[in-house]
Amino acid sequence: MSRKSAYELRRRAGPESGFERVWRAAQSMGRTNTWFATVDRALNGVEEPYFYRGIQRGTRRVYNDRVLIAAFRAMQRATGGPDNPFGPDE
């Protein structure tokens, strides 16, 4: 199914449909998975190859605190508060 078709089906189904509920749940899971992946990447780093004279000599682990800070800020904006990165309790 194309992206356009999925959005059209969502529009036709209406805001109170099961499709809409599943759509929102999938978006929520996607945000949570993205947040976990970002935090993992920030805390555990990413391996990058390094080269000397055009030959790969090894790898090094690179950490980026800005990625973690950006993930927390995005989650704060999405949930409306700084306390819970996963959203309000249901």
C-alpha cells in the first residue's frame, strides 16, 4: 500500500475507527522505539572506521551527547513535560 493510500484510508475510516486507534498506537510505538535507539546510540556510541594513507586501520567508538540531549528535548516537547520521556500514564 502506498503512503497516499494509507492516509486516504485513514481519512475515510474516521477519527473514532479501529484503524485510527491502531494508527495512533503504531505512531506511539515508533516514537518510543526511536527514543530507545537514540539513547542507546548516545550512551553506547557508534563504531566508525578510521583510515591512514587510504587503508582502513581499525575502528573507534564515537559518542555524541548532543544526540541524547536532542532526544530528551524532542520527547519533552511531544509529551508536554520534562518528567516522563514516555508520555503521560494511562
